[in-house]
Amino acid sequence: MKNIKLLQPSKIEFGSGCIDQFATDYLALSHRKLMLLTAPPILPLIQPIIEKLETAGVTVSIYDKILGEPTLNEFNAILEEARALHIDSVVGIGGGSVLDVAKLLAALVYSEQKASEVFGIGFIKQKGVWLACLPTTAGTGSEVSPNSILLDEDEHLKKGIVSPFLVADVVYIDPKLTCTVPAKITAETGMDALSHCIEAYTNKFAHEVIDCYALEGIRLIAANLEKAVKDGNDLEAREALCLGSYYGGLCLGPVNTAAVHALSYPLGGEYHISHGLSNAILLPPVMAYNLETNIGKFANIARAFGIADQGSEKATAEAGIAYMENLSKACGIPTKLSELGITPDKVDELAASAMKVTRLLVNNPRELTFEDAKAIYQQLF
């Protein structure tokens, strides 16, 4: 086996109700100027935690204006606010956008580096302030990944920052925090988590250490996503999705994603289509494109979906690809770009933008050219 490095938080706590432990653990530290990043719908859920911290003398500065996928300009404004408050710690309680900002904020709040200077892999020079992450969606796996994504408005393209200094100090995964997530977001974030697992498992740089996480994540999400979409209070399904998302997050650092994510970035950057929705639409055609590179692995994905053998590895693998599209439909997710108001004349523009995401395209098991990217997009009309 080739060498592989896994970077993880020093503490990961998983379980319904574990948000209470966050406050207890924080108060055992010497930090007293906390910046809490979240979103307005989450505030009522965490008000008791905020009150507990403030009663103990902690200054909690709340930023709750991250309403969509964050931009570079938005991040810079948050950075300036945090510096003015002289914070000594950061907690992100929210979906992937909130966590991505929290991670980057903690790293850069007192750094001379600008966010625009650290796009790519390994450019952040040092660790920042103490950081905790508490996900409220079962999707991005950002709580345990060394990645942060921002939209560069000038280029209309989402860009990634990857660094060991983005790994949180502590993580609390509380499935109860996901129970109020609307069905649409549950579906889309679940598909994002599923894409992490599938792309890591079929990646050019796939590894046996990560394969076990990826396959179990695929199994958990496939078996429980539709249940959680149809009944948001199904705690057993929510717990399974949180675990599957966690496994997907563990895949991101050492192996990462590939062409699905590369092709999805322009959809978010140009048309502000949510990341999970973009990935859901692109998963079936990219899986079909990559199929011949490792039919056995794609057949294993189908088996993790719960599909019985279809007489041959290829037939089983193809049944898995069909399952993906049917799962999207069952969860109310569009399966065509035409359903989102995008017209075929935009294909060249989308493909050109996708080809800039070399950080991810290099991971794809099959080389993807500009013409290949166009062909994949064209299938979605």
C-alpha cells in the first residue's frame, strides 16, 4: 500500500445531545472572547448554549448573516469584524458554508495572509485561534475536512483552500441539530455527502484506508436519505446520515473529490445553484463516464446501494448509476440542467470554467478534456 496521511480534529464527539458537552468543554478552557458563526434558523436551537457561556463570563459575538454559499468579499468583511472584536476563539454551528467560513476565519484572523493568497493546497502558513465545528446538516463533512470553499466573484468560480491548519480542534456532531433542516436541503446536502464518498472511492488516488469509510458512507446515506427527506423527525435516519456525512468528510483530506465537483463549481459560481444540487445532477453522467476505469468498484457501489448482482459486474455497476438518478427523483431533486433554467448555449462557458478546477480534475480516474466536459453537460438537457 502507498502511504497516506489522515488529519483529524483532536476530539470528535458524536451523538444526539452532544452540543451540551461543547459548552462544558469550552468553559474548561482559558478562552473568553468567542465568535460564533451560524445562520438565523439555528439561533433558537442554540440559545441555551449561548446563555450558559455568557452567564459564565464569556463574551459571545454572534455573526448570523451567512445565508448562502460564502463569497471572498463576504469573508473579508467577517474577518475585519472579528479582528475588531479581538476574539480568541471561533465556533461554527451551521451547514457547510458556515463551517467553511469559521475554519478559514480561525486560521487567518490574526494572519498577514489574505484569503485570496491561499487558494489552492498548502498555502496557509500557520495555525490560528482555537476552533470548534458543529454541523447542522448531514452533507459537506466540512467539520472534519481540511478544506474551505469560497466564491471568487471576479472569476464567477468557487475555489478551494486546503490546509492542515483548517482542521478544527474539536468537533461535535449532534444529529438532533439536523432535525429541523427542510426536506429540500436535507436531500441536497445528503447528495453532497454521497458524492464525497463515491468520488473518493473511485478516485485515481483512492486508498484502502479510505475505501472502508467511503463504502460505509455510501451504504448509510443510500439507505436513509429518502427516509429523512420524507420525515425530518426520523432521528434514526438523521443519525445515519450524520455518520455517513462524517465518513464522507474523512475522505476529503487524504483523497478528495474529482470531476463531479469540478463540473459542479461553475453551476454554483455562475448560476448560484446549491452545491449539493449541482453534485446530484452531475453524479450519474460522471459515474457513467468513469465506469470503464474500474467496473468492479462501481459494482461495489451498487451493492452498497442495496442492489443485487445483475449477472455481470458491468450490469450491476450500470444498475447503480440508474439507482443514483432514481434516488434524486425520489427525494425531489431535479435531474436535468434544463429544469434549472440553464440553456444548452451555456455549455461551452460551463466547460471552460470547469477545466480551471485542475485541483480536482487531476483526481479523476479518467482524463477529462474540454470536449468531454461539454458532452457531460449536454447530456443534462
